[in-house]
Amino acid sequence: MNKGLGVHNADPKAPVSLVKWQYEKNVVADAIEMCDGFKNLDPGMKVVLKPNLVSWIDKYKFAPFGVLTTSVVIEGMIRALKEYGISDITIAEGTALQEEMRSATHIIYDRLNYRYLTKKYGVVLSDLNQEEHVKTKIGPFSLRIAKRILEAEYLINMPALKTHSVTKITLGFKNLKGCLHQNSKKKCHDVEHTVDEYLVHLGTRLYPQLVVVDGVYALERGPMYIGHAHRPGLLLASRDMFYVDCIGATLMGFEPSEIKHLRMFAKLHDRSLDANEIEIKGLRPAEHALRLEHRTSWSEDGLVPETFVKQGIQGVQMRDPGQSMCTGCSKVFPAVLMMLLAAYTGEPSDSIEILAGKSMKPSGKANTTFFMGDCNYAVNRKDEAVHEGVWLKGCPPRIDEVIEVFNAHGIGFKEESNARFFRHKVNVYDKLGYPYEDYYFPQSSD
């Protein structure tokens, strides 16, 4: 029986189950049974569930569809564990922190009423951001990992079915990044190594015993709120994280070989990337595959989002920051984009550029260069290519302070454009009939 985390939990013979979501029965238990998911689980083990609760927003009405692991699937997992005889269950997550948006793990637990789980099932709620982290060697890297995760006897990884602007998919491997200290999360976004490289070694060290992918929703252009959620209503499960991520990739329209961290893991551990070699139980993935875009489209020269070209916006450069921009700024960057669109009056801007992430360098052609966040400012503040440099302070910057700075430089930023975007998202999902009950637990367990 495999106890504890690590690549010893990988099982090339493990099947992957794919089932259709149903409210009437606990299909989480069905998916687990089909793939023999509890094969290595002893009733006396302490079980940790790691969902994807990447971020929260209080400032506007937030539609969590596709962004977070659904609460109905989490409860289905807990019921399955209880029926198996498990008494010690912890939900552990380390949400991206952003004070202005009220994004923190304990806030998500509160807003979605995870206390319901503690009252009804005796589940422990862990905020990994507040717990002890241990400096750990993983491959060539050294990262601080939550001690609770390192000491877990049995880890169930529960990602949402999402695309990602940098890694193309965010499933089992990517979801483990939430186990890191905030500074280590930022470290994974450097200019010398890709995020995918970190994921390979993080996944090798924290390889879980079971992965259940929540595909009730599938997020296009994820992993954050700017994406669009589809509702395929699927669940994936396997004792092998690599296999389940390969099938999850195919469900979103990617070949496993297109995903860099899957290619690297396959080479490192002598695994096949041929999804046809994986034993599938239940539905056929090819019959349920979507074709999802993983990122916003940019102009051919890469200088601005394609939307800017369509709107005829001139005098602005806002290049794709790529993998060097961490989760914090990835929440602010789209807001700046939307406010620029809203501020456009039909007249060209006075040649500005906005740089984000650790790798973006000034072009030398802009009159004013805005450095988004502390890391970009540190890299570029003394660059001779900068004519006038403006620092958008913070890690990440606050949106209200970004608005103040741009307005001081004659660019009419209005927060209403962000509020309008969030209202639009809510209206879209309301028209599609997506139920908020998929996420919000009832206020009483009676």
C-alpha cells in the first residue's frame, strides 16, 4: 500500500474513468469505483483534499463558474470517503492573495460556506497560506511547500477542468502549485526556467494517490475570471495523475504532446504520451472533446491584444507578458486592458507602453513606460531605453491606485469599465442558466 506523496504513486497500469455528471446520484463515487481509485486507501489514513480555489473577488459580483472546483463535487468526494470509513478529512488550499479584491483562502471558505462541511461531516479546513512551509529540494529547484501537504498520508488532487494562458492546461500538475508558499509561487515565474519545468518536479515530489478532475464546467482562456465557462458536465478520475492530465488535455482539445510539462514528465519517467494507450472506463473522450482557446489572441507583431487592433487603438503597446507574470498581476493585467479599451476616445495615445512580468523589456520607442508591479520596475527602472518611467507600485498593484496613476497622466481610466465587465459575465451565465448552487453550500446543515 502506497503511503505518502511521491512519484511512487504513479501507476502506468491505472485506468482513467470518465463519467457524466448527475445530481441525482453520487457519480464521484461511481468514477472512483470504476478506476479502483481507493485501491491504496486505508480507512485509518488521514486524507487531504486539494481543490482549485485559485482566487476570489468581493469587489464585484463574482461568477465562479469554471474558475473554482465546484462544491457539489467536493461534497460528493467527502460522502464517498465517509462511506469508505474515512473519518479524518482535511480540505487544504492556498488561494492567491490580493487584499483589494478580498482574495484569500479563508474568505473563499466563508463566502461559499465551507463551514457546512465542518458541521455536517467534521471536515477540517486548512488555509495553507497561514501554515508552516518547509524548504524542499525538488529536482534542480528549492521551493517552500506546506508542511501539511508534505506530511499527508493520502492526497486527493481535485482540479477544475481549465485552460491556462501559459501552461495551456491547468489540471493535476498545475493544481499542486497551490501547495507552495506565496514567494515560491512567484519564484516559479522567472526568466530562466518555465513554469512547466517547476510543475514537472513539483508533481514528481507531490504525486498524489488519486486525482478527480471536476469537469462540470470547463474554462476557456483560463485560469481566471476573464475566461468563459462551458458546461460539459463531466468527471475524470484516476490513481495516476499523468494519465488523468493526458485525458483532461484531450477533452479540452489538446494533444498531450502539446503540453510541455506532460512531455517533460514523460521523458523523465519513461511514460507514453499516446492517449490511445490509456485504459478508459466509461465514456469515450473523443465523443466529449471540446476545442478551447487557452489564451487571448494578440496582434501579429505581438505588441497589443488583437482587440486593440479591431478597435483601432493606436499609440499603445501592451505586449503579452507570458509566463514571467505571476498570478497576482494576472488579475490586474486584464483590468488594465479593459480600462484602456474603455478610455479610448478615437484619438491615438501619446505613445505609451505597459510592461508586466519579469521578462518584459522597454522598446525604447514609447514616450512613457508604465511598470506594472514591483518586479518589472526592479528589472527595468534604470534601463536607458525608458524615456519617462512610471511605477505602478505593489505586488500586485492595487487597481484603484493604477486608475489614479493613469488619470494623473491624462489617460481616462474608470473603474466602471471593470464593474461593467463583471456584470456582463454574470448576465451571460444567468442567461445560460448556470446554477450558483454548484458552488454555494446551504447556510444550514439541517
